[in-house]
Amino acid sequence: MKFNLLIPDPQSLSAYAVIQCLKGSCDKIYVCANPGTIFSKISCPSSYSRSVNEVFFVENLLSDWSRSFYYKNNTEREERFLTQILDICKRKSINLIYPISDPSVYLFSKNIQRFKALGIEVPVPEYSKFIFIMDKFAITSLAGESAIACPETYLLNEGSFDQIISDLAFPVIIKPRFGLGSSGVHKCADKRELFVKFKSCAVKYNEMLVQEYIPSTKMIMTNVYMDKKSNPVAHFCYKLERPDRRVFFVRMGANELTEPNENLHEIIGLLKSLRFQGFANAQFRVDSRNGTPKFLEMNIKMSGSTWMEMRLGMNRPLFNYYIYTGKDLPPFEYKYRKGVIFLSPVEDGMIFLVNLFCWLLKYTLKCCFFYKNNPLDNIPSVKELINDYKLKYSKKDVEFNSYFTSFLKDPFVSIAAWLFYFYKLVKEDFPDSFVQ
């Protein structure tokens, strides 16, 4: 069967991986971008792919994301978005929609029957399971009951604030109960800072969590694939490690395949208890105080590892299509190579140059005697930076991201992605870059 595919939110590298994985199975590929200036389209690099037949501008869902979980019905913005999508589906005979981001997976899951009635397949999880897994308080509580180590986590509100903070050991992390990436996540050094952050975040988010701070530079990701009978058929485990001192909270880094961690069995058991089908990504932060991986959250959308797994032979978009549509899973080859490291050369180069600029600025300020409480003291030395890059790029088994490897085939995708990455790096990471 050939698809007329629509990707409603092609902002991420995962969206480009979906296009690469499915283009051989598609007659036509359409994508959506946010309305506005040409910059709106640059924020959706996949829209520039030669494999894409047409781009449509639709409503931006992001602003409703933080509160939409608390509405049983669609918000006005969500309904406008769905109306636009349904109109595109009718005009272009769409028979497959592939949501990428949390907001769109959530919305399509909630409204799946509207698309099934039109014969349109949307490979998203069951709505109730998606909501439960996206609820950081609920999934952390269930993980704790499943003997998985978790940071101490409390649901924070006006009534419980004083009681909870009396037992907290600072610093702590405050985050939205239903969050998106690192949005709304803050480290608080004391009660006063926690109160200020709680008040400011409560304006945007309905409910907040306060969580034990885990000192660490190492993350472990455990990806599990469950078939339609909720049995595991594949797994993919990798670690992300950064230097102790770093300037930018960057969105890309060196990821290295590892042996399954000790929590793989428990994560599979947790998913089986939910009768879960499809892909799930469990995130752990390794506590540097005792080496224990502590469970932070779980995601079930197309995560940042999609392109990495594609390199090893796992076609996750097609896998999810078969699972969520109830079809028998076809045989697939998955060449798991322990120790392979996944890198983003151009993005790493940008980070290096901006770090170098900060290092020069640090010593300029020092020479000009503007050095008291200088936040630039926190940046690593040039030697540390070079050693970090040498360690990553001297590995024998290396895979580069799709923007780099597909540059000659899809140059405008890569250029748009790199421009947008640099914009995000400077605009969003730079102001908060000196916080450990």
C-alpha cells in the first residue's frame, strides 16, 4: 500500500528521519509549518526536503500545550488546527498522518476517531495511556512501585507548599506536571527561590512538581519496542555524557550505545502492566553520589534517537504504523552495535565557536577589571573543550546525524536546520548558559 503522508509538525530531526524512513512507501509527502514569516518555515527544516511535495501553514499548537491537558474538549486553537488538517486531508487524499511532537501526538490521540471515520491512519498510542505516561507525577509514582529508583517527587500547589518545603533538602528541581522538553524546569537553591519560581510558573502551568536534585552529567536512555500483544521485540540503550563544566544546555550531544542497564527488565514490566504497545523511551539520570540511575520520565513520541536507530536498521515509523493499526509486524533486521557513538559535527562546531567567544570575552572583562562575580568563570578552559571533542571524534565506530550525511541530497534542509539551531543556541541557551 502506498501512502499520501502528512506530517503536521516537522520541526525536529525526528521529522526528517520519518521522511527518510517512509519516502519509499509514499506517493506524496506533505508537511505543515507554523504561520508567519519565512522564519516560521526555517523552524521546520524538513519542509525544505526534496521528498516533500507541498507545505501548508497551520495553527501553532504550542501555546495551548501547558494547559490543554486539563480540558476535556479541544481548545479553540486546537479545534482550528484540526479543521485545517481535515481540510488538507480532504483536498490531498491523505491516508496517513504522522504526528511528531508531544502536543500533536496528544491532540491526535484525543481525536483519533475523527480520522478513523475518514479512513485516515494515525499511529498514536491510546489516549488514556498517553495521558498517564505524560503525567510525570503518575509515571514516577508507578515506577517507584515497580522497584525502579526515582528521585523524591512531590506534587506542589498552594495548599501543600509550606508542608512540602519543610522537608526538602536543597537544591531542588521544579518542573511542570505535564511538560515539554526542558520548558518550565528550574533548579532552585533555597526556599525563597523555589517560592518565586513556583509563583511565576503557576501562571503558565496548572500544576508543578518539586523533585530531588540529582547531581550528574550522565543520562541513560532506554528505548523499548512492544508489539501489539505488549511483548518486547527490540530495545535500544544509549548514554549521553557531558563535561562537568559546560556553558550551554544544548539539545544535541554525543550519544553512545551501551549494554542494557539494570532497569530494562523493570521498564518492560511497567509497560506490560499498562498493556502498552509501540515505542517508549525511559530517561534516567545517573546519581554521581552513588552511581544509581534514577528514573525521570517516559516519552512515547518520535524522540531524538529516531535517526540513530534508523542508522542501525530500525524503521521506527513503519514499526509504529504496524503496531498501532493492528497489523502483523513484518520481520526486520536490527544491527545493534555496542559502543557506536552518534555525533552532530556542524552543531558541535557551532558550540565550540560560541564557547571560544565566551572564553575570549571572559579574559577581556578580566583585563578591563569587570571581573567581580563574573558568570563567565564557569566556562571550561579551551584545553577542556578540545579534549572533550577529541574524545568524541576519535572513536572508531561513529555515525553522523542526518542533516550532515544528507547535505548533498537535501542541502536546504540542512542549511535551515543549522540556521535554526544557531538561533536557538544564542537566543535561548545563551542567557541561561552559566547556570550549573
